[in-house]
Amino acid sequence: MITQRVREAARAAGTLLTGLAVGLGAVVLVLTWVLAAVLSVVGIGLPLLLAVSGVTRRVTGWERRRLGRVLGRVVPQRYREPPDATVVARVKTLVGDSATWRDVGWLLVAATVGVGLGAAVAYLALGAVNAITVPLWWWVLAPGDPVTPLPGVAVTNWWRAAAVPLVGFAYLALLLYTPPVAGIYARFGARVLSPAPSTELAERVDFLSRTRAEVLEAHGTELRRIERDLHDGLQSKLVNANVYLGLIDQALEQGHPAREFAGPARGQIQAALADLRAVVRSIYPPILSDRGLTGALRSIAADSAMPCELVADDVGDLPAAIESAAYFGASEALTNAVRHARPTRVRITVERSPDVLVVRVADDGIGGLEDVLRDGATGTGLAGIQTRLRAFDGKFTVVSPVGGPTEVRMELPCVW
């Protein structure tokens, strides 16, 4: 119990001491913000304003992660994307973004409260060490000479030298109360850095509106594709088959042999059936109904041009739409890896928690997919996966540094 409390106090003290270092950096940033604001009045401070905001966002991003580790939750980070336009337009976007002012508010908190709490912890820690070791170094370094180990405390004799360590132990006792202080500071910092509930709700509504538009557009595109496949493939073959059947009927009426038309008619009907099966597979693969998601993924892994390993939990029963999205997403990610990444091995991992289905497709290829997505390229086929997942409020992330490896991660909700 005591050991656990000491460990918690040590972690909390480390958190507050880190806050001291961050707070000192925040002081510099606050002064830079003030300088940039003053110079912006005459226009020459606008580039400095953009630069200091970029540094501030990197610092606050790191602080969000640090506070998130203390609190055991994610501290959200949302910024408006600046337009690729003039400096003035970018500054207007920056100033109009409420997240910018949250960051500035946090800088003020870190530069005052963070520095104050961190300095207090540093004083207590150093003071405790200084006070507890007074008898030793007073005897070794300054025998008989008065010393001041703590502000306002002068050691002139052995009685005082023996009593001062009690103050050091009192300081250590005070340090045991740092966990609640660090928790309060972390919660307050997270609240300052987090978007307001109304802002978060508005952003959520905007995201869902954009997602709905994307899904409707994708749905319309899919319907047009199905119509085109039916018209250009299935319908033309059925028309040809009907023509051959008409020739057979005409030949029979005239008493002529009709066998020469039967083969082509049968061929057209078989081709039409093949086209129909292809269209059905593109909507909902029958293998999902027959074998389930795990069996379907095992099939595409076995058919892959590259060695592909499937590691799958028992995902149980899933909604058909979720199974279909996961299947097509994994299939597209596998195809993309084989075509573009030049891997030697690919691995598909499927995991399910009570609420979320996670599918990961990893390869040891050349990587660089992050740069491709950042540049807005759509030739990789991953844009379609994103659209599919957004329809279910799913998540899509890609980790693919240049040189590899690459991991495509898809998360889909299992509870409706």
C-alpha cells in the first residue's frame, strides 16, 4: 500500500515537473504571440503569426497526448484546415478557429499554473534532499560554520542540524499529496484544450452531413455501375440469345435443321449467367453467406498472388452490411498491397470486441502510402474503402512510412 502510494506520488511529481519544463516553453511562446500580434498591426508579423501558431499546435498536440496518458483517455484535437492561399487568408482562418484560442488559453495556464505547480514540486523535492542530508554535509563541508540549507533556516549547532531533517521528511510527506494535484491540473488542462460540447456537436453534425452526401454519391455511382453492367453485358447477351431462339423457331417452322443455332444460343445464355453472377458478387458475395467473413477472407488470402496469412478470431454473427464492408475493404487493401507495395508477405488480422470489428492488412513492402494519400491520389483504391467505412461511422487509418512496412486498419461498429 505504502509502496503503491510512493509510486503514484513519484509519477505525479514527474508529471508536474514536466509541466514546469513545458510551462517555461509556454512563456516563450506567449511572448512570441504578443510580439507577432503587435507586428501584425503593420503587416510584417503575419508570417511570424503563422509560424508561432504551427509551433504552438505541435506543443499542444504533445501536451494533449501527455495529459491523455495521465487521465487514461484521448484528449480530442480538431483544427480547421488552412486554405492553400495567401498569407492573409491563412491568418484569417487561423484567427477564426476556436481551437487557436484554446491553445493560447492553455499557454497562459501552462505559463502560470503549470510553472507554479512544477516549481513547488521542485522546491519540495530539492528541499527534502537538502534538509535530510544537512547533518552529513554540515559536518563534512562546514564544521562549526553556520549554513542555511532552507530559506530562513540557519544551522549553527548539532541540535539544529539534527532537527532540520524533520523538515525534509515533512516536505516528503507533502509530496505524497501530489497525485490529486496532478489529476486536477491534467483535467483542467484537458478541458481547456478540448473543444466545447457545442463545437464538438456541430463538427459531428457537419461530418455526418458530409458523410451522408458521400454515401449517397457512392450509392448512386454503384447503381449506375450495376445498370451499366446489366445493360452492356447481361442485356446484350440475352438479346443475342433471343435472336438465336427466334432463328431456331423460324427454322423449325420451315422444317430446316435448327441445331446450328442451339449452340450459340446456349453460349449466350451461359455468358449471361456468368455476368449475372459477377454482378451479384459485386453487391454481396455469396461466399459471405456460405462461409461467413472469416471463410471469405481465407478464400481471398489463399487466392492471393503473394503469400498471405490470415489471423482471425471467431467474429461470430455480424450484420450483412458490416460483413460486406469488411470483406470488400480487406480485399481492396490486399489487392492494393500486391499491385503497388511489392511485398514478400501480406498478413490479414481480424479481431472483434463486443462493439467493434477491427480488420488490419499489413505488408512488408516499400511503403509510402501515407504520402500518396496526403497528396490526394485516388488510384490506390483506398478512397472507396474510406467511403464504405464512413457509411457505418467506421474508422480508417494507414501507417505506411517510406520504405515500409504498411498497415491498413479498418474499424467497424458491430452494435446497431
